Amino acid sequence: MTLDKMIEKAYHLICGRRVEQIEEGVYNVVGEHGTYTVMRDLSGSVTCNCPGFASRKKCSHSLAVIMINNPDLLRRIERELRREERGLKSKR
Ligand SMILES: [Zn+2]
């Protein structure tokens, strides 16, 4: 999966309210293939217990948690994705 696709997936996890904070720095993320736990430490680095994170050190779940904690980034991604959607529509 490309990083773009991963960001898009992360954004949809947030929109679908599939990211839930259960305690300080601990999040439950309901992904397509299961529910995963994302941990965020004080420095802002995140880890996820899904297989994708184990092999690639990044995944849509951990990205979603990063985005939720960074409203500016979330807004920027939102704008970017909307622009892309419009672009696709006008090509049809
Ligand atoms: Zn994950």
C-alpha cells in the first residue's frame, strides 16, 4: 500500500469514528481486519499492534492517531482528498 492510500484510509477511519481514545495515549482502532491498539507516547511517536506495523513500522491505524492529535495536518489532508475527489469527478 502506498503512503497516500494509507493516509486516505486513516482519514476514513477517523470520519467513520473508528478511532476511540480509551485512556491517555491509548487508542482503540477498528480496522478492516480487526481491532488494534495504538499507543502514543509523550514525544508523539506511535506504535500499533497490527501485522502491518510490525513489518513496515507504519499503518493506517497509527496514522489515524497521529492525525487526530494534529488538527492542522488533518485539515490539510482533508483538503487534499477533497481536491482529489473533485479531480476524479471532472474526468468522468
Ligand atoms: Zn495498525
